[in-house]
Amino acid sequence: MHKFCNMMKKFIYTICFLFFVCISYGQNKEFTKIAFPDNTKELRAAQSNIKKGKKAFEKYADYREAMKYFLKANDFNPKNAELNYKIFLCYYELYMPENGFSYLEQAIMLDSNYHPDMLFYRGVMNQYYYKFDTAIYYFTIAKTMKNKAIKHINECHTGKLMLENEVRCFIDNVGENVNSEEDEYNPIITADGTTLYFTSRRGGKNIDYAPDGKYYENIYVSELNPNKQWDKAEFVKELNSETHDAVQGLSHDGLKIVIYRNDNNGDLYESKKRNNKFQNPKPIPGINRTESHETSAAYSFDGKTIYFCSDRQGGYGKHDIYKATLNKKGKFDKIENLGSVINTEEEERCVFAHPDGKTIYFSSQGHDGMGGYDIYYSTFENNQWSKPVNVGYPINTPGDDIYFVITADGKIGYYASNQSGGMGGKDIYLITLLGPEKLFVYNTEDNLLAESVKPFTESKSIKTLDIEPPKLTLLKGTVVDEETKTPIFADIDLYNLENNELLASFESNDITGKFLLSLPSGKNYSVNVKAQDYLFHSQNFNLPDSAGYQEIEQIIELKKIEIGKEIVLNNIFFEFNKATLLKESINELENVYKLLVDNPNISVEISGHTDNVGSATYNNKLSLERANSVVKYLIDKGIATERLSAVGYGFDKPIAPNTSEEGRQKNRRTEFKILEK
């Protein structure tokens, strides 16, 4: 009995001791002389830092500056509920809540009744870590910020549904050739995925520190090598200044780029590549406004439209998505808000236009999501934008998911994250979408501050994302001289043959001769390649709405304007078994006319050719009549009769075997040959 009593005394003593320790540890400690009687000097310094922090926090809303002072004071006394709560709020306002949750927990432990908003933020913390039911509980009992709580409750319900419809994907760090110990984000790629531009806050020669204590933003580029690895990233000197420079948008061929600089509240600048280097970036006057913040940019497939984000007056909320159209003078104007289907009362940011010509991707806080910014897509059909679709989890998370880009084939995406196992800070990751219909992957980065994506570790059944594959043809290649094979700087015009409309004009790289075009399905295209002192080259791509994704790579050999040189006029069409020109031929005929006007000394032969179906007599007659139809068109336009001759070769000069429909189609053609110069 005595032994039992001694054991009970020890047990009671232990319980009391632990209770005393817990009370002592959890006790809120004020910054007073009573609490710190022997640390007068350190106490005064801490009080001074708190005063400076509160001024920055309350008067100027400079949360980064406030946090700097609060953290110094916290080093002296980490057991003050108010100070821990304010540090959390600084991180929260800087879009880094994960860094601040430990301070929120400390504040709650020290004094759970310190501030009524803490119940709401308890909900935010649980939502962030996918504890949706617990989060809903706290949002429900929170007595403050009721409107925000309702929004978060809806996000939690959406999040629970999204977890049951997970998207399967691999996420891989792109490696040390791109990433550093500092932050990398804003990945932007060419449509074929072979060139990557991104923003980094790494140090280097002549790179200074920004006011926030990190290095200024600068733009870097990396190329995908034959081993499918990214080469060592290079500093893009011509795009970077002494302060912040962040890449925002890139044309699909990589020859035009849009960057952000923090001038006039934040403006967009454009640069074009010449001699394989970008020219000095210039502000885009039709888009930038002094009183508003312009950020993010994306070129349409034809380069005639820039989508961008702005907080200018007259929008639906904070930042809205707008588009600007290129006018006849080559300037962007005709600013249009994309409307209430896309834009909400909250933030819309980070727009990206897919090369299919109809789909945009963007981040929003206002549409149905699981928290923070989620990524959505919308398509423009029947002259209106479709309701935005959330691309799902784990691409989207309860944090901020921003700045997503994807290749033209819809299989590879890039984003930035500070997930564990990285090189340091925020890194750029490659996301490979699995399954036959996987299309996207996205990014979690804003210009200066971003939120990490939480890695998904649970084991469960994973579903595919039911999205229609992109319907487009990616045409890429090189323009060279037929004889020397040296690259040529050429103009490339893209026409819609149904109405002979010039859709867009491009250029090949003036050093390499390379080009890249995106041809969305649903049109009958003419691609016309021309350069000074050369005959033009034309091609036809008739792509119905049902045409799926394909890549075509070719070398286009241009022929000098010399006697004996001949070209196939691939975009001249006739009625079946007749010599009547179809309206789709107008564009090609006009190119021949212009060539003859620009070179008044040349005389040419227009020849007709057929396949071997039918008799030689019939085909010779038909081919001659078709050649005469072309000659008549040119004469009617004013070309002298003596400069033109028409010949019908029937099926005497095939350029492909007549054993297949494809070969016979190639043989049914019209040619242009220089006779005199």
C-alpha cells in the first residue's frame, strides 16, 4: 500500500509538472519590463522593431518590410501571440501562406482568443493541406469575414470532388542546366517545345540586389538538345536591364517576345529577333496605360492578337483578360475585354494562347476552384467563349497555380514550384501528361511571389482528363537556296483559300532560315514563301475540322529567277474534268501576276499536266485548256500576250507514280517556267 501511494504521488507530481511546463510554454509573453527585467537593451530594440513593422504594415501595406522588422523582434521573444499573428499575416499577404502557418499555430497556442479572425485562418490552413472537412468546420464557426468564409467553403466542396477525379501525370525537375539555388519561374516555350525562356532571380555579373533583398529578375534561355535535355541556360543580355525584367509571352516561332518591366505601375514591352538577337525592347503603346498595371501576354497563332491582363478601369473585377488586335499600320489597338464568361470580380491572370487558335488557358481566383488561383481553359467557338473548365487536381491545388504553358501537341507542360527535392527556391518542372487524352499541365508562379504546389502522396485510383486533343498542323522547316543550300531570309504569307484572306505574315529566321507555323484545323490554307530575287514557293494544306494533330518538317528550296527555272503552282484549282478556274485559285494567280509585274523582262511558259486516267488525246486537250485559262487570267490583268505561252503536256511528264491517288493528285498540276530574262 505504501509503495502504491508513493507511485501515485510520483504520478500526480509528473502530471502537475507537465501541466506547469505546458502552461509555461504556452503562456503569452508581452514585450514589457516585467516580462524581461534583465534584458532592457534587447527589449528596447525589439519594441523599436515592432513599432517600425507596424508602421510599414498598417500605413504603407509594405508587408515584406514589416515582416523584416517583426522577425527581428520575434528572435528576441517568440512567445507573443500578436507578433506571431502579424508575421503570419505578412506571409499571407505576400502569397506565401505556407511559410506563415507555423506562426499562426504558435499564435493560437499562445492565445487562441487573441483575434477573432484566427478561426477563419485556421480554416485557410486546413484547406491548404487538403483537410477540407476540418476547414469547412472552422469557416462555418468563424464569426468574421463571413463572405470570404462562404467562398472558401465552396472551394472545399469543389476540392473534395476534384480529389476524386485526379489527373495522372509525371512531374520532373528540368535540372541544373536551367534551375539554380535561387528562384526560377515564368517558363515560356516555342510551339514545338525546343526553346525555353524563363525568369530567374539568380546572381551574376552586374546583377544587383532588388529592394526585397533578392537579386533583380532577369531573363534566360535554354535550347533542347538532341538528347532531349536542356542545354545550359544563357543570360539574354539584350532583354535585360538594371532592374526587373520578366518574360511574359513568346510567339510560337520564337521570333517575337513580350516582357514585363515595372515602369508606370507595370508595363509590357515587345522585342523582335534580328540577326539571331532580340532588338531593344520597346513599350507597347496600344496596350500600356500609365494608371494601370499590365502583365502577362500571349500571342495568337497568327500573331495578330495579343491577350494580356490589366487592372484598368471598366473591367469586371481586379485584373481582367483583354485582347488587342493588330491594325493595318502594324500597331496593337482595338482593346476588348473578353467578357463576363471569362472575367470575374476576382483576379484573372497569366493568360496563355494555345497554337490551335481557339483555346486559352488562364489562372483565376473567381471561378469554381479548390483555393487560391486555379488554372482553367476556354475555347472560342461560334463567336463566343465557352464556360471555363478547371483542369483538375493535382495540376491545381489549394494554393496558387499560375503561369502554365504547354506544347502544341498538348503532351508536355511546364510550371514552377518550390516543392521538396528541388535545386533551391522555385524551380521549373516538366510535366508529362499520361493517358491518350491528357492535355495539360500548369505552373504556380507569379512574377515576384508564388505559391508552391503540394505534392500528392496518397494512393488511389487515378482518372484521365477528358479533353479533346488539339487539332492543328505544326509546320516547321528551313528555307534555303536550291543550289547552295544556304539559309534564306524569306517572307511567309498564310492565306485562307476559301475567301482568299491573308491570315498572317511571318518571316523565317534571318540567320538560320528556320520557320514555324501553326495551322489550326478547319481551313483550306495556302502557304506562300518568297524572297528577293527568287521564285516563290507555294503549298496547300486543306485541313478539315476533323483533322487531328500532326507535325510536318521540311526544307523549302527556293529557285533563283533564271532561265529554265520552273515551279509548281500548288494552289491553282479547276472544276472536275474542266478548265474552269475555282475561286480558291485567285491568291496563287495574283502571286504569279505580281511576280511578272516585279520582273518585267521575263517571259514564261504556263503548262498543264494531268494523271494517266483517260486517253492521251483527252488529257492533252484538257491540260492545254487549263494552261490557257491561267494565261487568259494574266492577260486580262494586263500582262502582255507575248510574255506568256501555254502548253498542255497531258500525262507525258509525271512527277510521281500514277499507281496511287496521292501520286495522281501530284501529277494533276500547273507549272510556271521562265523562258527568257
